[in-house]
Amino acid sequence: MQYHLNGFRPGDPATGVRIAELDAHANELPREVDVLIVGGGPTGLTLAAQLAAFPDLSVVVVEQKPGRLELGQADGIACRSMEMFEAFGFSERVLKESYYVNETTFWKPSEARRANIARSGRIQDVEDGLSEFPHVILNQARIQDFLLDVVHQSSSGREPFYGRRLLHLTNDPSATHPVTATLERVDTGVRETIRARYVVGCEGARSVVRTEIGRKLAGDSANQAWGVMDVLAVTDFPDIRFKCAVHSAHEGNLLVIPREGGYLVRLYIELDKLKNSERVLDKNITAERLVAAAQRILQPYTLDVKEIAWWSVYDIGQRLTDKFDDVPEDAMPERMPRIFIAGDACHTHSPKAGQGMNVSIADAYNLGWKLAAVLRGRSSPAILHTYSAERQSLAQELIDFDRAFAKMFSAPPKDPSNPDAGGVDPAEFQAAFVKAGRFTAGTAVHYRPSLIVAEATHQTRATGFVIGTRFHSAPVIRYADARAMHLGHTIKADGRWRLFAFAGSGDLASAQSPFYRLFAFLTESSQSPIRKYTPDGADIDSVIDVRAIVQESHRDLRSDTLPPLSIPNKGRYGLRDYEKVFCADPASDIYDMRGIDRTHGALLVVRPDQYVANVLPLDATAELAAFFDEFMLTADVPELVGASHR
Ligand code: FAD
């Protein structure tokens, strides 16, 4: 974390404007905003947190609930979401509070006594090296709290406008703020309007915005109903502190999700696998009946529920919208999107693979920086088309995966004494679970070539940083202070592009090496994207942030050999930023771990949402310039010095 750039400030470096000051304005809905976010769930709040990084943008969140969420809903947090939380600055808070899913166990009908269950397998939950972060469990309400804290800590952020429900939208393309939203105050019924340059519908599966742009959620409306309860219980079931999938012979299926704090546990009970008399269709499900079902599934073990903190019937199908914005496919060349949908408004998932909240947060992270770049005059509005293109096809893949996974989960376990009766072999289910690991971790996302993702022409220069996938972090040693850290943690949710220049062997010995020539190009050439796209008076790294990584030990490297752009002067005092040069860590060498060409080095272009946009040779400066020229706009907007960071 870097701070004090524009002068020393005592106190907590993370805290910006005091919440009390913000709340004073909480009920005065502005007439016009840059972005109106409808819905204050994880999707809307992630978008708000991302946009809060830009004090020059006005953003309003409207939420129909009277206040913050306190209980219930989703709780599974994939490794990739943790990587995003690191970018937003609160991963360590989640790590501190959450349950870590280290191993998952599987239970099936006991071969000795079919009426009882027995453990059939145990696997490591996340494969080694997939992410530097674990898969964790923490209630959605806490994630929303952390996102709200990010909003509050920015100088522009404010609390959502609670108790306001969106009724409908109109769009007048000729206006500066083309979209007018009509809202209703939930307590009084009073109507209000607000005009916005962009509107994003993050209001869940029953999205009004989606209906207003004429889109539908298509898919399985024959929903699967799950009984879900967060309980405090005394049990002799030995795996109560493991995530586990339990298939009983005759009583249905159960998913155990241990929760934060050491005692709480979530139980998911698949309702349509219960005997007819217990089904949700009876509209008779009560918490007591769910407890009774869990007790029967877990036999011969006992479950004595002392307290039910929250319970619900989560009735959901795998459904998807065909496009995530208001522009029909055939109008895309001439029309730019103004209205978007994100999260559950576009796709719904079964809870079995734990996708809902994670995919939703990632939608918002994908869209947020693009909206900011367009609103601030940094990028062509054409990049907004990539949001639906990238996230809709990904959602389709995830839904296909979820459907197959859910089907397998729900199938009865194969009976070894009667193999022809069908069902799934628990070993087969376990193998599918392992294979699905990258999907469930959120790391399998691979965007196709577009305006902001290059064709993989030079992928061989860094085979472990696959173009179109997220920057897979690896350890490095920071040169200035010998701090061992993760290179990926330099990528914050601040809307900046990154260039990572990995020096080739021997590059530091010659001023004419590709490494030095790259830095000379970036600093001096009129074609340099840094020179072209950084506004006058702004810090040199405020639009594109360059980081250097070398193979030499931090003890051997001499600071006078480093290119000035890698230790730039910034802020009102022209202080030097010493945190941009890294050395390979001999204990876990990033060149080996990520397949970087040791001889020639490599240049990585990384998007503000941490996706690898291009891999280039260090001397491919013309290709680098051409890549940015496709979508960046020359800066003619005034910039606050140091606005992008403290
Ligand atoms: P949501 O979390 O649904 O947030 C949407 C927000 O928009 C809500 O706060 C809502 O009040 C608000 N809103 C809706 N309409 C309007 C309007 N017209 N105007 C203003 N505001 C509006 N996932 C699991 O994995 N396991 C679970 O057990 C589970 N249980 C769930 C139970 C419920 C009741 C719900 C709604 C969801 C559940 N989910 C569960 C799904 C998971 O919570 C979602 O995938 C995730 O929250 C998606 O986030 P979102 O922000 O897109 O939508």
C-alpha cells in the first residue's frame, strides 16, 4: 500500500472521508449522475467500489431494501474472487474472518448397511499453485460490508440510497444524460426521477432493467429447490468441519458447508430428492422439516440443532440472458451501449458449484473500469461492447458446467449390488469434482481476442501468462527493500493498465539491450502510449503503470543501472516511487514458474481487471503502440495530480 505521496497525513491511511459526512447527503438523490447502479447486492457494490476509485465520476446506488444485508444468501468465495478482493484492498479482512476450504469429503451409502452413510473419499479442494489465495467461506453480508467500506474510504463514495425501487427506464439518445430512471420510495410511495449517462441493472434475478431493455432470462424454469439453513448444532458426524457432499441411499442429498467462526455450519438439502411428502411443491417446508431431513440423511450420526441463524428455500434454475446490454447484435457497429445488466440479472446458478456471487462480482469488475475509462475520455466507447461479449459467453460456459455438475450431484449413487439400475459412481463424482476445480475457483476464464485482448502471436515469450486469462501471480522480491511479495498484488482496482517488462538474461549489461530500448521508447518516443495517453500534469503512471522484473539478485543489482521510468518522480513534491522494480526470487523463480523466455525476456500488457491483454517481445514497440492506439483516446481532460493514488 502506498500513501503520503502528496503530503504526510496522520492516522489510518485507508480512511478517506468520514462516513458521517457522507450520510448527511444520503437522502438527497441527485438529478443527474454519470452512473446509476440499480441494486446494492455484491454486483452493484463491486461496481460502486470500482467506480469510487475515480473522484471525478458521480455514481449513485439505489437499493430497495431499507439498509445493509445482515444474513443469508451466498457464502462461497472462489480463489479468483479473493484475488479481486486483494485488488480492492480487503483480502486480508476476508482471510481473517473466513473458513478455509482445504479438503472436501464425499459420503455415500454404506456397503455394509445401506440405510447408513460412510465416507467414500477425501480430496484437496484447490489444486496446488492455482492461486496464491485459498477457497474460503464467508457470508455475503460481510463481503457487502467490505465493499461498502471501499466506497466510503474514497473521497467520492456515498452510502447507497436505500428504500428506493426502480420502476422503469426511458432512453433519449440525444440527451447528455440519456437514461431517465423512475424510482419509488418504498416507505412513502413517492416517485423520483434521476438521469444518468449509464445505468447498470444489478438487481438480481427479477431485474427490472433487464425487462426494460427487452431481454429475458432463458433456461430451466423447472427450478431446483434447495432448503438451506445456517445452524449451530451438536453432532457426532465426523466431517462437520469439512465441506462435504453426502449421498444417502433413500433420504436424499446434503451439502455441508462449514462457516466462519468455527461453530456455524450451512446445510443445503436438495428438496426434490426428498420423499414426496417433504417436497417444496407442498409449499409446506418449515425449518423443522429441513432439520428432520438433515437428520435422516446423516444417519447413523446424530444432529441436534440448537439454533437456526437463517434458513430459506432457494429455488433456482440455471438461466441466462442472451446479451448483457441494450444494443441488439445487428446495431452494434453504429450504437454504443448505455444500459447494462450484471450478476444474477443476467445469469443464475445452482448453489452446488458456488458460482452465483463469484461470477457476479467478476461481471462488475469487468464492466467498472471500462465505464470509467469511457466516462473520463480515456477510451473509445467501443470497449463497452466487450463487456457483454466477454461475460455472456463465459456465463454460457459456466451454466453448461453447472448443469452437468448439478446433474451428477443429484443423480442417485450407483448401487454396487445392482449396477444396471443406473446412478453415478461416487468415484466418478469425485473425479468430476476435481476436474471442475478450475471452473469453481474462477480461474478457467479465457477471453477471446477483441479490441482489448490481442491474438496470441507471441505467447511463447511467457507461456504461463496466457493471453485472455487472468494474470496468474507469482512471488518476486521487491528491489528497493528486499520485500518478498506477489507481483500480482501490484495490480490494484484503480483503472490503470500495467506493463510488466521482464528483462532477458544479460539485458542489464548493455544500454542497447531490448530492455533499455523499451524504456527509452516508452519515455521518449512520440508513439509511446504513455506519452500519448497520459494527461498533462498527471503522474507518469496514472494511465499506464510500468513495472520492471529482472533475473539478477536484489543484492547484485545497482540502482544506477535502472531506467528512470522504473523509479519515476511523482506527486506534488516529485517524490521517487521505489516500488516498481522486482527481482526473481531464487526460491520460486517467476521466470520458471510462468514460462518466461529467460534469454529474450517478455513484455506483458495487463488490463485494469488483471487480465493479460498481450504478450510481446521487449522490442515489439510498434505492436505495443498499435495495440493501445486501437481503443485509447488522447487525453484532453484535466487530471488531478496523484488522483489515481495517494
Ligand atoms: P442480489 O444479491 O440478488 O442483489 C440484488 C439487489 O437488488 C438486492 O439487494 C435487491 O434488494 C435489489 N433490488 C432488486 N430489485 C430492485 C429494484 N427494482 N430496485 C432497487 N433495488 C432492487 N447463492 C448461493 O450460492 N447460495 C445460497 O444459499 C443463496 N441463497 C440466496 C437466497 C436469496 C434470497 C437470494 C436473493 C439469492 C441467493 N443466492 C444464493 C444467490 C446469490 O446471493 C447471488 O448469486 C448473488 O447475490 C448475486 O448478486 P447480485 O448482486 O447480482 O444480486
